[in-house]
Amino acid sequence: MITINDYIKGADISTLIEEENHGAKFYDGGKEGDLLSILKSYGFNYVRVRLWNDPYSEEGEPYGAGTNDLSKLIEISRRAKEIGLKVLLCLHYSDFWADPGKQTMPKAWRGLTVPELITAVHDYTRDVLAAMGGKDVAPDMIAVGNEVTNGLLWPYGLKPEFDNIASFISAGIKACREFDASIPVMIHLDNGGNNPMYVEWFDNYIKRGEDFDVIGLSYYPFWHGTMEQLEFNMRDMEKRYGKQTVVAEVSTGFTMEDYSSYEKLAPSERKGFATRKELAEKVEYPLTVEGQCEFMKEFLKRSSGGDLNKGFFYWEPGWIPVPGVGWATDAALAYTGEKGPGGNEWANQALFDYDGNALPALRVIKEFHK
């Protein structure tokens, strides 16, 4: 196992370039600054950046939500590394969002057989890493797939097709090892509080697939169980499989105040909060500025308890509500087959308020030491 030495304080900032291009500004103590530099000043040492194979329609329309193609990945990685931040590359193996509810086949891979898909995953991974290495921005950690709880490359890799799931992920891992065998490789599931699901998944994968280094977990308190369940699952994963753990995605809200005036969208064009009122009411820590701080204090204490826990990534702390940066465009919805509308679902869970001002939870993160 490739050992991660430093405790990770990370942030997924995949929408950064699209946010900036649409006018987003960030402030700390009233002074405008670069998002990455502000995060570093609060102790962050890593960023996470997603990569979609081809996030554009056949007519060239962008899919939105960062439209995270290879050029944006390289640019964000360059900016991060220039100020001393490390980079976790998150390969989705899809042209848009990949998660437990959808793992849409890339347009270019439609019609391929399973053996051909295995080759495609390997060669695509190889080519992405070669492109990053050629620009001197090779990643410091690689996630092969995103929230692959229900598999990837549907329908062939749809759970319970574990033979295909393991083959696809193993093809990506092999390409990572061929590029640089010293880079830690992560396999990432959602629902971090669901221990039986993790045991079933990794029992099935480990007897079939290539070795890896890190179990990544997502934890959103309004979807993924209690903090106690998360803590139990992390300690069990570390002990049961001898793997390092990283919470690859975590966030909670600082307000339930609406932000429609910032997005400048008609009601029919806005999806609204992911943290709907009925979900927010079930969360132990209220969605307030103070509640976000208390949540982070407890999360950091519980998640970091094991010797093999190596840190966390706060999900999209800079996705503030500026016009034009929603979770999906019409072209993206046509690709995935999902229903709209678009808009920003996440702004009330950022680490900056709607005007881009740094929130107190950043200081909680800065002051935490494992």
C-alpha cells in the first residue's frame, strides 16, 4: 500500500474556472482574493478536480457545472500546484456527472463490447495522465471512478455485475500504475454511513480486482446516516481491509435563506436547494453559520480517529450562486436523460456566503490538527 503521509485538508473546486468566467469574486476579511490562495491560508493542502470525458453536445454546447474537460483540469491543476497545493484527479468515465443514480456511458464509447470498454478505460486513463504529466501537473492521487457504489459504465457495469465493475476499475488502476506506481489510487463510494453496503462492495471487488490504496467515502448528513455510523464504517474499513480512508466528499449548509436573486433565473429554471426543508429538519446540526462550524468540529474529530484516516475533501466550497453556473444545461440533461431544471443546488453549503465572503467554518478547519 502506498502510504499517504500528511493529513489531507482538501476541497473540490471543480467549478472554479466557470465560476470566475461568470463573475464570481471571493473575499476574506473584506479583501478580494484568489479562491485557491484563500483556501491555502486556512490550511488546505489539496484540491480535488473532476474530469468528464467530453462534456459537450455534438453541436458543441457545454454541459455546465464546470464543464470539466481536460483543458480545465490541467489549468486548475497548474494553478493549484503553483501555490503548493496537491491534486486529486477524479475520473468519472462519463461525459457528465457520474454517481449512484447515473453512470452514463461516454458518447464515444457507445456500442463497444465489454472487452473493448476495458481497453477504452485503460487507454483513456493512460492518455489523460500522459497529458497531465506532459504539462508538469501530474496528479498526487487518482480516484478511478466517482461514487461507483452502483458500478460504472452502465449497463455493462451496473451492480451486481461485479465481474465487469472490477474489470473496468482494474483497467484504470493498471494505467495509473503504469504511469507512476507511487501515486495513491482511490476507489470511492457514496453513503459513508452504510457499513453493510461497503462490506458487500469491497468483499466483491477485492477478490476480483487490482489492488488499490485508499477507500474514499462521501458523507452528506442529510442523506448518508449519522456521524456515529460514518465513524463506525471508517474504522471498520481500515481494520477489515487494511486500507487508508479519505472522506472524498463532505459538506453541510450555513443557511436556508434563498438565493434566487443571485442566480437571476425564473422559478421554472431553478431546481433549488439539495438540502430541502424536510431533509434539513432531520440533520443534527442546524443549517446556520454556527451549525456549520459545530458540524465540522464533530466531523473532523470523528472521521480522523483512526490511524489510517488520511483526511477529507470539502465538496465545492466555492460554488457560490452566480448567474450561468448551474448543475446542468439543457444539453447535459439531454445526454443523461434527467429532468431539469438547472440552477445551483449547492450554494447554501459552500464555505463562502452568497456574496463570496469567507465563512467561520474555514477557521474551524484551519485550527484542527490530527
